[in-house]
Amino acid sequence: MQGMVGQLGELFLQAVPTVLVILVFYFILRAIFFKPLLRVMAEREARTAGAQKAAEEAKAQAANKLKEYQEALRKARAQVYAEQEAARKKILDERATAIKEARTKASAQVAGAKERIAAELAAAGHEVEATVAQLSAEIARRILQPPPRPGAPLSEAR
């Protein structure tokens, strides 16, 4: 058994330089390769998280800007609709005023025409009354006049 322990001890002694080389290689790789790699990965993760946070903030700002834009657009539309309504009301009022004026003019013209017709009717009535006496006298004279002689000229008949 001692032979085996001796062989194992000898084997371990021969493995010590390999283990030392591996340990030195591990510490060198760790210092030269793994630490910078881990630092770069951590920095990348931090930048990624920062970029994601910045993107979320930008998205929130864009949403706020969109809300402000939509609110401004809604207010502008409401203002335009109010202006259109005011213009429409003004036009309707002007139209109603014009119609009222036209009706007033038409009523005045109709009243004037009625007055002229009444005056003309009264004048015609006076004229008829003035000529009634003449016509009735003429009619009575002709009726009461003896009939014309046959062969007499027509001028005598009148």
C-alpha cells in the first residue's frame, strides 16, 4: 500500500506544475479577459436599461405632446365652428332684415297702389256721376224725339 501512496504522491507532485500553470492561466485570463468582458457586459446592460428608460420617457413625452396637439386641435375646431356659427347667424340675420325690408317696401307699394286705385276709382266715379246727367238727358231726348222721317238725312236724327 505504501507503494500506491508513493505513486499517488509522485503523481500529485507531477501534477503540481500543471495545476500552478492552470491557476496562473486562470488569474491571467480573469484579469485580462473576463474582468473587461464582464465590465463591458455590465456597461452594455446599463446602457440598454438607460436607453429603454429614455425610450419610455420619450414615449411618454410623445403621448403628452399628442394629447396637447389633440386638445389644441379640438379647441381650434371648436373656435372655427363657433366662428362659422356666428357668420351663419349674421348672414341669417342680414337675410331676415333684407326680407323684412323687402316686405315693408312691398307693403308700402301695395298700399300706394291701393291708394292710387282708390283715387282712380273715386275719380272714375265722379266722372261717371258727372256724365250720368248728360247721358240720361241725351237718352231721354232721343227717346222722346219723334222718329226720323223716312228719306231724311241721318244728321237730323241726331
